[in-house]
Amino acid sequence: MKQTIEIYTLNLRKQKGRKNLSFSDGLDIYDLLKDEFIRFIDQVKTGPVDDYENRTIKVPSEINGKSFWGFDNQKRYVYGIIESGLYGKQLQIADKDNPRNILFSSSNNNVALMKPFFFLIFIPRIGDTAFVILERTDNEGIYPLFHTLFASFLHNKRPINGKEYDYTIRPQNYLSHAYVDNLKNGTIKSVKLSLSKIPDDLADAYMLHDLDVDTSISITLNFKGGLRPGHSVSRAIKDNRTIFSSEAFTNLFSESQRSIVTESIMNGVQKERTVYLSQENENHIRPYYVIDVIPNERGYSDFDSILSAVYSFIDSNPDLVSLLNQRDKDEQ
């Protein structure tokens, strides 16, 4: 079956710090994670999650002596399953072939439907960039929850020079080159141009008289049937003079932010996604990647199958492989 994953690169900084911390400084976070992370979740965090309304978590129990977590010393991966569910509503479980046949009905709203989420986190021996791969189950992700657990673990487990620091975890969406190319080569459905503040000398022309407050304006161009992003189309999108003949519009949108909505085939599925044309905004895209896994008896991903699929995904993505071989910037 098809299953969706999302990927984030991670940097650590001391609170209010401006420099990424090297993973070679202080205690080895990988060693801490492999020995204690699952135990930390199981013994400290199992139950309702602080700061999350109506969410509870647990680590799945062993089945026939088999646990659902592990580590790889050679690759420095820590991986496992976190089960999480929402409560706050009374649940009814029905037979799909006979919906009137209620197989289970909760007596209160403290019952949670627990779903398993696979995670794999890579911590380099040297360098400042880690990454985490997280499974999405039933179109539901757990990155905010994982971020909370990881930050809480670090706060409790990583003293430096005899002191404990609060850490800022700085995530970025991982965008493979193939993913970006597929998005930008998809059928263009629309272009949006937006300006966060209208220049004072043009505001009156657009009936915006409250010049003491920030004003914004945007325009969306919808292309009937879609456009293929050939050279002339891309040039027109990036050059306002090609789109607008009016000098006022040309001046107004000369510094605008540009984004396009494309309809692209990603992992064999056709979807609409928004692409921001400025490179610094590309990480606003929330990319999801599809892998093939074998379902278990509950209909979720079999643990060994998704572990193998994630390994293969990493090995097939050069940017992730390069992180496995990164060198500490401080030593260069």
C-alpha cells in the first residue's frame, strides 16, 4: 500500500543564540536517543500531552518479544513507533458492511483512537544538521508532537559544562530537487502577485487613503485549462512588464512576491501545490513523499516494511545521503 512521509532537517541553537550547535560538542545526542528516547516517552510522557488539547501518546507494547523501536550504530539512526490519538468525543466503531451494527461504543469522551506513527531521526557524529522522517497516518502528521517530545528530551538530558540549556530546534522542510522540478514543470493553474505594503505615491490611485497603517494588495491570474511552464511562460511570470502594459501596474508590482499554483504528478498522484518563486520562500511548501509498504494486521504500516522503505528512500535521495557524510563546519 502507499504511505506518506514528511521530512525535516533540524538544527539546534542555544536559546537566543544565532549559531547552529555542532553535534560533536558535549554529549553525543545519538547515544542519548538510542538508549533513552523511547524509555523517556514510555515512562515520562505516556498519557495526555502538555500543551496539546485532547491528545494522548504511548509506545506500543512488545508483541511476541518483538519491540517497535531500534537503532543503527553505523548509520546513526534512531527509529520507532509512537502511538497517538485524540480524545474528547465519544467514539462508536461500526461494521462497514452493516453500519447499524455498532461493535464498540465508548461510555465517555476519554477514549482515544490510537494510531501508530513511524519516526526515524538521524544525528550526525559531526556537523550541525540532523534530519527526521515522520510517517503520516490517515493524512494526519505528528511533527508538532515530535518536536515537543524531542525538545523536552533535550532539555532534560543534555547538560553542557555542568549546566542545562533550553534549546531552540530549527526545522526546515526537506525539498528534494526532483520534487521541486516536478512542481515547477507541472501545469500552471494560476499566478498570484502580492505586495505587503503599497508605496505611498501609488496608494491614492487605488483608493487606499489610510497611509498611517500598512496596506496590502494582491492580484491572481487564473489560466483557463492551465499553461505549460515553457520558457516564455516562466519569463512572463517573473517579469511584470510582460504581464502588464499599464505603467501603474508595472510600477506597483515591480517588487511583488510571486507564487504559482501548479498541478503536478507527484509519486503517481496528480495534485495542486503552490510554488513560491523566490528561493528563500521555497520552504513554505509542505512536501509529502510516498513510499510503498506492506500493511500489518491492523491495516497500518508493517514496522519492518516501513523501516526498509525509509532506508531505501534515504539511499535514493542525494541530499539526504550528503548529510550522512557531512563534516563539521568548524573544522573546515
